[in-house]
Amino acid sequence: MEPNLTARAEMKVIGVEVRTSNEREANPATARIPGLWGRFLEENLMEKIPDRKDTGVVLGVYTNYERDHTGLYSLVLSAEVTRLDCVPEGLVGLTIPAAQYLVFPARGPIPDAIIATWQRIWSYFASSSEYQRAYTADFERHQWNVETLQPEVDIHIAVK
């Protein structure tokens, strides 16, 4: 399935952050993302985020890239908010700049569908593509589909 190009306006998000790399995430002993998701869910952090725009959507924002997908980056599990002047202690607030994104749907059992989609993304950009990754802020948009009773994830990759 080919990705769709879309433009997104600036977004403000509040969430919990971890610094990691794809190399670390490939090893269960050093992976930090599963623990971040565990904390986000167990501590019910979504409910602690003020001024949420959509209570049914979780954003996984990838930002502060060291260089590209082979270096360190930050992941912020978050919610989009209307303002950033009331960031609770222990959480971070950030602004995702307006950008063009290629959107890659990740469908199927989670987390396998997400992992497979990221592999497809890396392959897509490694081959000759008319788009290049911007490495500004990419994000996964997680939403529960009430009709299929399945999670739906769309991965947005900022392009230039």
C-alpha cells in the first residue's frame, strides 16, 4: 500500500518522554519504548494531560533526531492540546511544526503491525523516492476503531 501525502498544521502536545535508538529497541534487554507505554497506561497519564483536543487519540511523537533513523531520538507519548502553558510536572510539552507528511497505515495485530510498518518506511526511503525525510517530528496516531473494535495506527513521516 502506497503512503498518502498530507499537510498538517502545527500541533501542540503534552506527554511523557524517553530518549532511545532503533538499535536499543531491537534488543528486549535495552528497549525503552515498551516501558514508556507501560507507564503511560498504568499511570493513566492521558487523564493527567490538560486541555486535550481529542480524548480518544494517543500520539507517539518521534523528535529531536540525533541525525537520522540510525541515531538517538526522543519519543513522546502524548495527546494533542490547545495550549502549552500548563504542562504538569513530570511531563513535557512540545510544538510539532506545520509540515507535509507521508502517511503509512499500520493495520493488524499491535505491536507487530507497527514494527512491520516502520520497516516498510525505512525501506521506502532507502529506495529511490521523490520524498526525503525531514527528521523534524514524525508521529504515530493511535485510535480505537469502534466499528471493528481494533486499534488503528497511522504513521506520519515529515518530508521535504
